[in-house]
Amino acid sequence: MPELPDVEGFRLLLESCASGRMIRHVDVRDPGVLHGIDARGLRDALVGRRFGTPRRHGKWLLARTGGPTLVLHFGMTGSLVCARTEDPVEAYDRVLFTLAGGRRLRFRDQRKLQGLWLAHDDSDVDRLLGRQGPDALAVDRTEFETLLAARRGHLKTALTDQSVLAGLGNLLADEILWRARLRPDRPARDLTEADRRRLYGEMRRTLRTSVSAGRVPPRDSWLTGRRDDHDPRCPRCGTALCRTRMAGRGTVWCPRCQPAA
């Protein structure tokens, strides 16, 4: 599932592939990924415009054109691909944007759980993103600590609630909590000031490394690299990892490194 680092990678791809290039044609191969607009409306709004500098907020990507803004959410299996116009189209390429200079930007998505919106002005953007919390990569420590202190639920649930903090998903939350030595089922508002400070620092470090990699890297020294092993063990202490579900999400932690408070 694309999380903040993946979407930041898509932002960079969109910028390098399409920024400043005129949109020559829009081919909607599957209108099921469109929300609030049909294929003809999308074509009429975008053909002849140029992609500007894209922006990301959490897991959302905003592709500005100097007029309407194309808004993308990648759900569980979405991605962007930069190709040449002559390259063969693949089965899950849902929308194709043919650009000046022989390039084609593809929105690819197998499961189609989210998709594309068109925001005609900034008020439309605000409406789409209005329930999002601050971006996890941009939030400062004071705001982060205030947000967590106000939450009643479990710590992992708070971190993955996009209305609290935008951009963290399942892998990132488990990785950050493991690094901060905090159990995912600990009540968020019970953290001490030192806990919150440590958690913020580990979130920042994990995000910076993951953004550089374009994903949460499955390194052997990371929880992410061990969680799906046949016999998953903590890469720090070697203890067998615990696995459960929280709010419908598969959750992994180390009972020794992340003990109950």
C-alpha cells in the first residue's frame, strides 16, 4: 500500500516526467477510477494545459495545471509510470496522459480503491483534503505532541488516522513504534513527554530514510524487513515478533523491545 514515501516518489516522478509539458491527450481506459467527473469532462478540462509543479499532502498528490488541479490518491495498489508514447499499454493502466515531447504519464492501479478527482479551484482542493491532519513530514514537534496528547485510542490507531496525521500507513507506523520502543496498543494520551519526544524523533528519521528510498525499505535491520519472515524475529534483539490486528490492520511488534507500560 503506498504510504507517504511512495507518494513522495510519485511526486518526484510527476515533476520530472510532466512538469512544464503540455497535455496533448487524455485517454480514460477505465472510468471506474474517476470520482466526481466523467472521461469527457476530464479531457475537456486538461487537454491544452501544462502540468505545473506538483505538491503532496500525506498520501494525496496534487498535479496543478494553472487552472484545475488533478488530485490523485493511490489506495492500496496505485502508482504513476512515466513512459514513451510508443510503449505498450499494460492491463492495469487506467488513465493515460499523453504529453508534449513523446511522453506518456500513466495512472496504474489494480484494485481501484481510490483514483482521480478534478479540483476546479482551491476551494475544491480544500474540500477534498479538509479532513486531513498535518503532513507527517512537515509537522513540528509541538503540534505532534499536542495531537497525540488529545487522542483517546491506541497509539498505532492515532498514528494511522489520517485526520490526526496525514501520510503514515501500516508499515511506517509499526516501524516507527518499534524504533521508539513503544507498544502499538499503548493509549496515546498516556505517553510521557520523553516518550512523545522520542517518538517524534524516530518518525522524522524513519521518514527521511524512507523518502530517500522511495518506500519503507525492507532492510534486514528494519522491522519491515523481518515482519513477513517464516519465523519473524526482532532485528534488534532476536525475540520472536508478536502479530495481531488493530483497527483491521495487521500489527507487528517486539514484546521485549516494546514492553507493556
